[in-house]
Amino acid sequence: MHHALRIDNLCVSYAGRPAVEEASLCIEAGQLVGLIGPNGAGKSTLLKALLELIPRERGRVEVLGRPLAQARRQVAYVPQRSAIDWQFPINVLDTVVLGTYPNLGWFNRPGRHERQRALECLRRVGLQDLAQRQIGELSGGQQQRVFLARALAQHAELYLLDEPFVGIDALSERTIIGILKALRDAGKTVLVVHHDLSKAAAYFDRVLLINRRIHGYGSAAEVCTPAVLAGAYLGELPGTVQLGVAC
């Protein structure tokens, strides 16, 4: 099995303060991985550094055995909902069509084929009937599903999602995790920033625990132990997990 993502000694700082320290990791292809850790642990920072959305102090990242610059079209990113301008005048279908752009090449515009692909991705997330709705009119869960559909339209190999389950309804959460597992079953690799440790075992094949540095990587049973969690959370565990109870 080959590596979908390899990180070597990745370091990121904000205003001279370390946010991610000496992170090294290999994630095999076809894995659904949960990226967990306390608030301010560097989870979103790690994702953004992988994508070169923020500068790395040092370190190397490879996607599918190549530098990111050579594999960028194979990486799809779903940012936090709070990072998106929901008042932007664009409808649901056109938002999803944007996911086809990385594969169009310079100066090409999306056509009938790309719009059909976008509609199919909307069907996968259960929102085909809202294709002409303005994006800001949707509920939080629907908005999150639209951006997942945009990622699906890219036909990527590696999917990075930043807190996709925050502030959404139960139906949207079930829909999204079902699609992520289907991507995994199709051989894609998915890395998800997540905060609810109680669902780690049910949702993810592997869990990556971080608090500035990597504290553990493996199954939820291996990582979500009292000793490992205490090391990452410095003794302050979220309410969904108690010492002595594995995820």
C-alpha cells in the first residue's frame, strides 16, 4: 500500500510562537483519518500548511509521492464554514461547478459536461433540488454538503476537511460521514479535523492526535487511551471522554 500523504519535520509558527512542531507522518492511501486535539492545538494550521495556504517554517510534504506543486489537482479542500463568505452572489450549482476548475486547464471554461458532473455530486449529497438556490439561503448543514459536493466534483485522491461537522444537523452529519466512508472504500484518502472524541472509533480508521506536536497516530483504541489523551490535553479532557474510558 502506497502513501497518500507524507510529512517530514513540518514546523509552523505564528508571530514567532510555534503552532506545529516537528510533525512527521505517513498516511497510507485508502484511509479515513480523524485529526483531533484540543482547541488551539494546530489542527487547522496543519491542514493549511500542508496546502501551502500559510507558510511553513521548515519541513517537507509529499502527496502521492510528489511535491504538492505537482499533485495539487489531486487534493480537494473543504474549509471551515466560518471562513466562507455566505453572502457572495452565487447559487448552489455554480458553487459546485467551481470544483471542476482544477481539471480544466488554462483558459478553459466549464461546459455541459462539468455542469452534469456538478449535478451528480449534488445528488450524492441530497441537494439536487436546491441547485438554483443562493448559497446563503441554505442551512448550515446544507452549506456544508454543498462544499463537500464541490470537493467531489474535483475527482481528487486526497480530501482535507476542516471541522465539517460543526454546527450542522444530524441528517447532514450522517450524509457527510457516509460519503467520506464511500470515498475511503473507493481507495481515496480523507483527513478530517474533528472535535468529538466519542465518535472517533465509529467514524475513522485512524486517529491523529495533535497538540502542536503529534502525540499519537493509530486506531482510536490505540490513541484514545488515558495516558495518550492526558499527554495531549494536559489533563484537561473534553466532556465526551473521561479518563479510563476509551473512545
